[in-house]
Amino acid sequence: MPSDFEIKKQICEIGKRIYDKGFIAANDGNISVQISPNEYLCTPTGVSKGFMTPDMICKVDANGAVLQAKGGYRPSSEIKMHLRVYKERPDVKSVVHAHPPYATSYAIVGTPLTEPIMPEAIIILGCVPIAEYGTPSTDEIPNAVAKYLQHYDAVLLENHGALTYAGDLLSAYHKMESLEFYAKLLFISSQIGKPQQLDKQKVTRLYELRKEMGLPGKHPADICARVNSAGGCSCHSLNGTAAAAPYTTSDSQPYTPETVEAVVRKVLASYKQ
């Protein structure tokens, strides 16, 4: 297990990467890493993530109480969102929040990333939903994000940005890169013409490949595996029903897992008609 200091240095390095890539501006964004069952290192508020040093990194407990903060630095105002992810996903050890321009633009116009246009995005991300808008630093965002945590490792935040999380910091950062690259390719290809989507059979095979690779984390293909072990189901194939606003009803109330499976079964049945 790396020392706290080594993890703080890695947080600073990832902060510099997301800043240099233009995923954030000024003091935007935040990063956290779980270092024990009740301890989390996180970026400070009001500081550019591209110019952090290890001494700026703060430590909080599972309730957000400050355990360590030197030089007057305070934990990110978005720490509630991070802690909600850790609470709902015991497998997650790191969270990255940023405002990558292409992905955030889709979040701003209310368009989830659901088009199956490239194998890597399908295997790594599946679909990327949009969590309902919430006021930053309040419980509104954690509550909105919570609906998607059990089925996705990347979520767009309506009119706000993007959130990725994984079992380690580098993986969480890579998911953010993959998310932005997917959004960028979708945007550019849409300007050239109509993006050619992979068909259901190809998507199903990619989901199978993901399973064969034993990739960690949550993925919308996991729902399909429960509903139809023979394959043939894809969050992309729901044509926006579950991919665009997954697990919510028309009055924005969350579906139960049983309702999700009922929706998928209904879609599968339509293929047989």
C-alpha cells in the first residue's frame, strides 16, 4: 500500500493531467482517494488542480469531517458527492470529477452518450447516462448520482460536468479520458455525417468480450447478463428508454431493479415479434 504522501503526489499528478488536457479551468474539478475504511484524501477547494502540491491535499472521514488540512486549505466543496459514491460502491477507491468540454456539452444539451460507435467505449463505458441537475456542494447531486452508481462507472452531470470512479486513481482518470474521447468522436463524426452505429450483434459480442476480459467495475451489460444469459441485450438497443434516462419513470422517480429487468424483458420480447 502506497504511503499517504505517495498518494498525495499521485493526486497532484492526475490534477495536472486533467488541467493540462483542458478537462477543467481555473479552480474547477476535484479528486479523491480512499486510503482506509474511514479515511479519504481529497483535493482542496479554491485551488487550481493543475498547480497543487502534496501539502495542499486534505483528509476527511466518511462523514466529511476534516481530519487533516494544512495551511488553511479546506476539502473540496463537492466531497459529499465523492463520499456518496464510496458508500454505494465498496469496490470504488477513487473518484474524479471534471468538466471535459465535449462530454460536458452533451450534459448541457441533455443528450446522454448512448450511440454504439466504437468498440473501446462500448467495452469500457457501455452507455453514459445523465444524472439530474443538482446544486453544487449540496446533497442534490449525490442523490441524483446515486441512481446510476450500481450500473455505471461514468455519469454525466446535467449542466455541470462528468464523474468517473474506479478501484484506483489511474483507472478512474482513464475512464474520464475515455468518456471525453467518446464524446469528442461522436461530436466530430456528427458534423461530418451520420455516425455509423454498430449493430446489436456486434454490441453483444463486445459485451461478451468484456466479460471474458474480466474487467472490474459496473457496466450496463451486467443487467443484460441477469435478464438474458444468452446475450442479445444492450443498453444501446433500448433506444433511449433506459440508456437516456435509465432507471427513472416519467415522473423522475427511480425504478427498482425489478422494474429495470421488466423493461429489458419487454425490449427483448419486441425483437422476437
